[in-house]
Amino acid sequence: MQGKIVVYSDQTGIGKIITPEHRKYNFTIDAWNEYDTLPQIGQQVTFEPEGINAFDIALASKSAKSQAQSAAVNTTPPSKKVPPKEPAPSKEKTNVKETSQDKSGTTASLEPTLDVESAIQIHFHDILQSIAQNKELLEENRRLDFIRMNRFLTTAYNNLIEIDHSFENYALAEVRQQLLDAYDRYRTFRAKSAHIQNAYEQVFLKKQVRYKEIRARLELNRSQIAQLNENAKNRNAEIEEKNKRLRTLDPKSEAYIYLFNEIKLLKRTMVDAIHEVGKLTEENRLYIDLLDNFYKLHYDNFRITFEKFTKENDAMLRKIQDVLAYRFDAMLWKRANASKPIQNFFAQAGITDEFSAVTYLKYYLKSLDTSKLNTKNQELLDLLNYLEQQAKKRILGIDDDIEFLTLVRTTIGEIDRDIKVTLASRPETVLPNLRNLQPSILILNPEMHGIDAEAVVGYARNVVPDIEVALFSRRISRKFLMQAKELGATAIIPKTLHRQELLEQFRQYID
């Protein structure tokens, strides 16, 4: 097919061909088959159309010359004809074919610099690195909802420092800073991933070099068009003003001839500007098509991939900050329990329960009129309910007496059905799953056959550092009491198959 190049940019290598039938085809420099010259506006060319793209483009004059040479060969006498050689495969032709097979509208000429997944990984490199560095936190199950707890934890922390100025130590300050950093990363990630269209622009499109180049050229053209139109408007006003003056002059005078030539030059300048505006406008139509098609081509893939990515990493970032919130809360009240000024303050306030977020929140809520609560105070009541649920104990019991374990489960269920109970007849069947169970209490029978009670308790404390240890025992001897002390046990629960007796033992321990 034949046509003429009507648009071409050296900066972008993108152009447009129009045929005698007024059909327009887009092309890029990759489809240009001439090696001694570059495309120029006004050149007559031949090409192979594929959809709205042009490929295998050559100068029409060379193509005509090639046809003439072919005709000359055909007029050679039969005796002198040379058998035609098998044409060598054209590397350029192969490349054009591969490009045309990979096209979708006009986007075949605008390939992405980075694929969607790579762009996302690069953009969120710091976030992904932070998640990898906190991998051990993701394996823990003990957590507090920091978004819900944030305001209360901050208030409690500041109040405790006011009561005891020596309250804060390095370990507490370090965990608090880790928590604040994790919360800051979470908020940053949420802000960057909240709006999909904005994320598409920032995460993917801004990393596409060709896309950015074409968009920059489009904006430059628009600026030039605006300037040219302004110049043309000024020239037109100047021409009108000079035409008025021209009508007052003698056509034979030198002033008339001089002014007439000025007007002629101004008109030529204005026409050139109008032609340039037309050229740039046509070029911009091509750029807009390229950008629009590129945007649409990759958007759905980005949306699906990005939504999956944000869902997974949002959950991990949330868990990291919530696990740190649990650590900070546990360390905060452990520190408070060891502070004499805080002990005195709580005693004077009539607080006798163990120091904890629940205890402190109950103390604060006592001073409020529950019938006149504002929104923030109502949130505190909801928070109290949440904390009380979180404070429910998770008990792991290990004993080789199956009948006794069955009674233990029934007994604890009578005391509080919300207590999660896990029972096992051998340590090795349950300890591998300890990280997931995250028990708050381990009750072990150290007299079981073939177990190392010290090793079992040591392993449990290594996985769940703040786990509480209690012991089952059929007979309490001096030797057993020494062992309980060495294991750091907080209670001994005598083994009995009398339901009521066992119920009283557990009620006393749990309460």
C-alpha cells in the first residue's frame, strides 16, 4: 500500500501515514526499513497495513526502482536468464512480524519498561523489606488491636510516667518506638494504596519511560500550540491595524509599499504558525491515542495484581503492629507492677486488682456517668469489652491420665466457656504447635513417664515468653515442692476425680 508521511517526530520516533483514500496509519521507527535516511514529513512511502498500524515501510521511489529492475530481468532472453536465488531471511522482517503479533490497537509501539509486578515490588521495596525483617512477629498469635488501643495506650503510658518519673526504661522505650514505627509504615502503606487510580499512576505509569516521554512531548506540544495561537492572534490584530493605515496611504508612495510588504511578511508568519499548529495538533492526536490505549491495556491487570498485593501486605503490616502493641502493653503493666509510686497511687485509689489495661480502664470509667457518655467515652466502653475478651485465658494441659483430662475440660467449661482449653497426653504431640496456640497458662504433670519437665517448660517459655506455668500432682511432697520452685510454677493443682473438688481448685486458680 502507498501513502505519505504527514506526522513524524525525531524525539519520539512516532509518526502517521495517510493514503490516497484518506486512511491514516500509525507507525514507529522500528517499522522503517530504510538505512540511509530517516522518515521525513512529505515522503511518499509503501507499507504493509496491520489494523491501524503500518509496518515494513520503505520509500516509494526505491520501491518503484526495484520494480523496474525486476521488469528488466523479466525481459532478458530465456537463454541468459539466471535462476532466482532463494531470498535470505530478513531479520528486520522477522522483528516486524513479532511486533505485529503482539499488538493491541496502537499499543504495539508502546511497550512497558517494567511489568506490573516488578513496578509494584520496586515502589513498595521499603515496606516489603520491613515485613521481611519482622518475620518472627508474623508467627505470633498474641496481639492487640493497636488502631483501637492507640489513644488509650498513649494516655495510660503518659499517666504512669507522671505518677513515677523513673517509670520508663530503655527496653520499654525501644518497644514503644518499634510500635510507633510499625504504625507509621502501616498508615503510609494505606495512604499509598487507598485509591486504585492514583496508585496506577504513581506505582506503574510513572515507571514507564516511553509513556513518560510521550506524555512530556504531548504537554510540550500543547504549550507550543497555545503560544503559536497567541502569536497568530497578535499577528492578526497587527495586520488589521496596519491594513487600516494602508488604506490611508497613496498606493504609489514608498510608505505604502513598505507597509504592504510588512503586512505580507506578517501574513506569511501567521500562516506558518497556523500550519505548525495543525501539525502539532495531529501529532498530539497520535500521542493521546497511544497513551489512552496503553493506560487501558494494563489497567485491569494492575488492578487485580495490586488489590491482591495490598490485601496480603495490609494484613501482615497490621499484624506486626498489633503484636508489638501486645508486647508494649504487657511490658507497660509489668513495669507498673514493680513501681512503688504506682503501687501507692493504685492503693490510694482503691484499686486492688492486678495492674493491667483492663484494671486501669475500669478505674477511669468509674468516674463517668454511663447515662451521659459521649462518643469517645462510648468507644472506651467498647474497648473495655474488647480487652476483657482478649484477657480470657488460654490453657494448655498435659497429663497422661485421659480420664482426668476429660474431667479437666468439663470443669473449666463450667467456670468459663470462653476459656480456650487444649489438652494432650504427651508433650511431643502439642509442643510443635505451641506458636499457633499461644497459651497463657501451661499446666503440666512433671511426674509423667519419660518426660523432661525442665526441657518442656523451657521450650514453652522460649516460644511464649510470658506463659504462666502450673503443675498437676497426685501427691505433694517436699521434693515436688522443690521441683515446682525450680520450674517457676505459680500454682499446684492436686489431681482428683471428684468433680466438685476439682471445680473448686480450678475456680480458685483461675479467679
